[in-house]
Amino acid sequence: MSEATKKELVIPRIIVGLGNPEPKYDKTRHNIGFAAIDALSKHWQIPLAQNRKFKSEYGEGTCFGSEKIRLLKPLTYMNNSGEAISAAINWFKISPESVLVIYDELDLPIGKTRLRLSGSAGGHNGIKSTISHLGTKDFPRLRIGIGKPSKAAVSNSNKHTVSHVLGRFSPVENQILPEILDFVVECTELCIRQGVEKAMNRCNAKFIQIPED
């Protein structure tokens, strides 16, 4: 691939997973972005450590032998995610389109992922903060479906949606979580190798089914 062609592609240089830092949020649906970064950290053998400058857990290394890559888990809490992301991209002088943000999506069923080059926040506070701090909607994002609460719960009140998002996956959902995270690793690697636009075909087509009882 020529350098000219490579520059035209949207290739992530920082991979960010959104979540909340306290132990009580660990392994919750809202923290699936953190779980994705942990999976990438393990797969690429890039250790993460607290970085005060970026208000994040941060690690950098190489994948595929030569590609420099950075991993980021903002410790600012979800609603201020953009603060940490902007600190990192300003320090490294990286454009917003070189940041791949991974986060949870209520409007997608569990087992489904959606990769896009840009878009609105769609009600996600972490993305609202990211758009606000970066000053643009034009950064790639990989949404991981966490499903919606039952219709009965939703009709009761909004607090059921909050408890669903901040709750943990069910035992049956946990059965496919490793496969989902493996697929997120695959999609991220495709983005780096081929560019986000090309990776969208693969990443948006697959649906990992929950096994039937």
C-alpha cells in the first residue's frame, strides 16, 4: 500500500474504551468499552498504567510488528470522557479521526456491533462529552450492543433503563461475552490494517447469538 493511499484511509492510532472507574462499575454493561480495552491490552500484550496527564489508564506498544498503537481508558467518569481523550490527542498531535472510541449501545441487541466513521451522540453521555471536547462528530466509533431492558421495566420508569445500563450481564449473556470481545479485537485490527471504512462491512454484518436453553 502506498503512503498516499494510506493517508486517505481512516486508521486509528488511539483506541479509547468508555466506562466508569470505580470497582462497583466493573463488568457492568456501561463498562463494556473498558472490557474491550482490557481485551486489546491482553491480545497485543500492551500493559496499562495510570497516566495523570491523560487522566486515564494508558498503554502504548505495537501491533502487527510495526504499527504504533495507544490504548486509553478515561478515569474521568463517563460524563467527562472527552476531557481525557482531548488531553491525549492534543499531547500526541493526533487528529480526532485517528481516535476509535468503543462504547456500549442500548439500541443494539447484545451480540451485535456497529462501526461508523462519525455520527451524533445518540443520547450517550460519554460521546456527548467527546464531541464537545474534540469539537467534532467526525471520529470513528465502535458500538457494542448491550440490549434494552424489558418493555415492562421501561414502561415503569426511566430508572429501570439506568439500572439496566449500570447492571451486570446475565449468566446467559456472559456466555457470549468472550466471543463478543474477541470479535471487537478482530474489528479493531481490521480498522488498523485496512482502514475503518473497509472494516465496516465485516464488523456490521456479524451477529453473535445467545445460545438457546
